[in-house]
Amino acid sequence: MEVYKFGGASVKDASGIKNVVSIISSAKKDELLVVVSALHGVTDRLEKLAYAYLSGDSHTNALFEEIKQIHFDVLTELFPDPGHSIFDEISNTFVEIDWLLEEEAQDDPDYLYDQIVSMGEVVSSKILHAVLNASGCVSVWADARNYIKTDNTYREGKVDWALTEREASHLTRLLKNQVAVTQGFIGGTSENYTTTLGREGSDYSAAIFASVLNARSLTIWKDVPGVLNADPKWFEHTEKIPQMSYHDAIELTYYGATVIHPKTIKPLQNKDIPLLVRSFIEPAGAHTEINNQPNPLPVPSFIFKVNQVLISVLPKDYSFIIEENLSTIFGIFHQHKVKVNTMLNSALSFSVSIDHDTRKLDALLESLQKDFRVKYNTNMELVTIRYYNQETIDRVTENKDIILEVKSRHTCQMVMKNKS
Ligand code: ASP
Ligand code: MG
């Protein structure tokens, strides 16, 4: 069996959904699990709705009406017959949010967030399922919350692999000789409460399903023809990489390549399941395969992260930055859930680059300042080059002042800012 994952961009409107249906139908796979995200932009809107509800904002209902309308507009285009059962089915699904919004927001905010935000995938998967069946490709709808089991860390559910492996046998039975449509991004606790796996988590869902089902491969359908060596947003000339090792894929996604969610590769690598990245715009075109072949990348790859804060931490008493200080510093970063993008230490200072998240930054700085002298600079850029050479370094550092540089054998990272 195989797993296909379609993200929000592929199901952004009625014609997008029809295109997805035609990819699924023409694949003619006997046993296929389709994992789908919410319609493009819907998770952002549901997130706004959740925050509005939690803060008692008077726009809450209007925000929800907009979300419903987006779905009914798409449905009306897909199903000209207003008596089609899908209209009632989607209305009934939305009623679950209506009930929740009627109550005062007294429960754990993260729990409430998940109950609201998860609905985007529930609804999109129901729509895709209905369109598939109407097109003659008979499929079943599967509720991911019954199969991906997590703990109750709402908004960032941790997968219970043992339970998830156990539930997979039911899904295998359901998939016998047919296509099943399920949701990315969502899971369920052992008490059957809905959780989400973290924003952009649908790739990860697809990898979890592929792993526990021992799929032959996972295909992620994107709006680009595979993995490129740089984001076309920053670079005029990009090259598609035909094959990539799991190792390089993890390094690139960890440092911020957004083409695949960073958590996706590990479950696949652990079971040696290849990941194909293909274009839903040109389904028959070339693609990228990520697998266990340890070939180096054919070209240097670049990852840009803007809006970085470079923080330098110095012991107040001029003691060395050694194990004890490091463990205190890392403890503080961990406590504030701040991810370090790159770091460098010297005898008396420890420097890191992090994403600029104002809420987290203030609290982090306050904690660090209790024990250390702290200096920081905002508006930095971080570039990571995998398989760098001098020419590529010169290219990206033109008109930049390099503030910090870290090199290992294959990876070069530079924190820099525009020359003043
Ligand atoms: N719909 C979710 C989000 O936008 C999950 C995903 O698309 O991967 O975060
Ligand atoms: Mg998305």
C-alpha cells in the first residue's frame, strides 16, 4: 500500500480539489491512503477564531460565518445539486464548533484551540471523499483521531507509537483493495479527545501513517516539482534535486527548508520507506526521491532565515563558558521552548541565533539576565549552506557583514546583516 499527502495549497478551491481527485483516480492504486490538509488558509482562520473565542471577542461569530462560507462556496461549485447529502454532512460537522462557541471558554485554552482548529481537516477530508465518490472512485473516509494516538499535550500532541502501531491493523483491514481518505495534522488521546500535532504537521501525519502501515512509499504532492536547492523566493536560479539521502533531508529541513516538515523524515528513515516529492501541477513530471542512498547533494543547497535575533551570553564573573554554564544556559532555552538555529561559544561568551518571537524573547532575556550579562541584536539573517564552497559563500554574503560563522565539514552557517 502507498500513502499520498495533499497540502492546503493543492485543495485551495474547487478546481484544485478536482485536480487532486484526478491524480488519485489516475494513479489506479489498489490500496491507497490519502492524507489531506485543511483548505488553503483555513487553519489560519480557525486559529484566529480560536483566539477570538478565548478572549471573548465580539467578532467570534462573524469569523466563524466566514469560514463556513468559504467551504459552502467551494461545495456549491463542486455539487450543483443543493440536495446532495454532503451539504448536511458539512453543516453537521460545523455544528460541533457552534456548540463549543456557545459555552464560555473555561477549559484549558490549548484543549479548546485543538477542538476548533482540527475541524479544518475534518471538513476538507469529507469534501474530498465526497468528490472522489461522485467521480466514480469509491473510497472510505477514515477518522485519523482513531488511528494516530497521542498524549494530551494539546497543540503539540506527542505520538504514542505503541498504541498507534496497534490501531494500524484496523486501518490495514479498512484499506483492503480500496482508497481511504483521512486527515493530516490531527490525532486523538486515549480518551478520544482531539489533539493537533503542531502547525504544518500534515506531512508528519502522513509519515506516521506510512510508518505504521509499512507503506511501500509516501508521496507528498506540492506546488513545486520536488525539492529545490534553494527557495525560489530568495534565488532566481534554482535546481531540482533528483535524489537526496534521509540524512541531508533532515539537515535541510531542520535548518529551515520549508518544503517538508522537519519531523517527517525520521519515521520514514526508521522503516526505510522512500519519500517522493512531486508536483500536483505537473503530476507526470520529474520528482525528488528521498531514500537511504547516501549520495551527497549534486549542488550546494541554501536555506535563508530572516528576522533572527543574535544573542550573546557572558558569565558576569568572567568564569569560562564550560559545562556548568552551558547546562544552565541550555536549561533556560529549553524552559522557554526556544529553538536554537545556530550557536558558537568562546572562552567567555556563548552566542546563538533564534527566530524573533517577541513574546518568547522578552521572557527568555529576563531569565538569562538573572545569571548572565546578555547582549542581543535583532534583524539578522541566517543562511545555512549544505555542501558549501567559497563561491557559494561569496555569493550569499555580497553586501553583508558577517557577524558569526560556523563551519562543519558539509555545512556552513552565517549570521549576517546588510552592510551599513
Ligand atoms: N492545516 C494545518 C496547518 O496549516 C496542517 C498542515 O497544513 O500541515 O498548519
Ligand atoms: Mg497548511
